Amino acid sequence: MKSFSRKNQCLSAGILYLIVIFTGLFSELGVREAFFSQDQISNTIQNWESSSFFLRMGIASDMVMVLADIGLAWVFWVLFRKDFPELSILAASFRIVQAAMIGSNLNNLIKVILAPIDSITLNTLYSSMEAHRMGYLMSGIPFGVCCILLAFMMVKSSWFSKILGWMVGIAGIAYLVDSFTQLLFPAYGNLTEILILSTAVITELTLCIYLLWNGIKKSANEISPFEPTI
């Protein structure tokens, strides 16, 4: 589509990625990690009226992230469908599965906010938060596969940064390692969390910046700032 050039596609993907990063960080770190930590959870129960609203904000933020992720699946399909018609559909499908898992997993938190105030206990919160945490981690499996497929298309593409493509592939492997380790060998979960922070987080931030840069500052036929010139 002429009106939706590669430049506009990159810009759309960058904006959607920015939304995913912002809403994801707010929901996970701003709400769940900070507000429902072990030293805060008793105060959370004592002040449940305000706490439940804060949890609702986190759920709403997660839903925005899910919608943005579905949009990203579509934009990446548009970006790569010409060169990789079948593979781009497969990658988009895995990303949509991930979004569906995250969305349905929010039921674990919705059950908490719908429970009667006088029935909220430490066990209720802990079990619901743990179920949500594990469900969130399992969504990393289809997302990891999506990243690996995207990485292949990025590396093989004539216009995308090959360096960034390899980074996305490594991030995809990190997501798979983390998800399966957390499920099968939870004692080593702290190690794989470090792996995610050192690979996947940096890669996704870089990818977001790359897409925004190509959408705002550069025309589609210019050399990427991340692409080697030799």
C-alpha cells in the first residue's frame, strides 16, 4: 500500500513497541512488583479499597499492552510478508498466541478484585499473584518462537539490520530458556531473570529505537544506523 510505506510501517511498529514497553513496565514493576511485594502485601489487604483500584489500573494497562502486541503482530507481518509470506504469518500467529495467553491470564487478577472485601487474605493474594506470574512466564514460550522467526526474517532481509536481527534471535532463545527454566527448574529462576535483563530487555529497547528512527528520521532506502557498512 502506497499510503502505508515501509517508513510508516516502521514508525507504527516503533510507536506500538513503545506502548508495549511502557504499559508492560507499569503493570509489572509499577503495580505488581512494587505494590504486592512481601513487605507491602499486608498493608495492601488493610487498605483494600484503594489497593483494588490500583490493581485494576494494572489490569487495564496490561490490556492496552495486549492490544498493542496484536497491532505489532500485524505490522511485522506487513513489513515482511513480501519476502517471507508464509513465515511472516507464522511469526504473527505466535505473537497473537502470546497476547491471548497474557489476556486470558489476567483472569487470575480479576478474580481477586471481584472477591468480597472480607474474604481477601494473604493466601488469596499470594496464590492469585503466583498463578498470574507463572501464566505470564509461559506466554514467553510462543513469544520466544516469534522472536526467533522474526530474527530469521530480519537477518535474511535486504533492508533490515542484520546485527539487530541476531540480537532478536538471542532474545528469543533467552525467553524460551527463562520460561522453561522457571517451569521445570524454578531454583535457577534468578539466573535466567538475569539472562532476560542482559539480552531481551536491551534488545527490545534497541528494536523500538531502531523502528522509531527509521520511521521518523530516515527514508526506507537509507542504510540503517545498526547495519554494518562493509
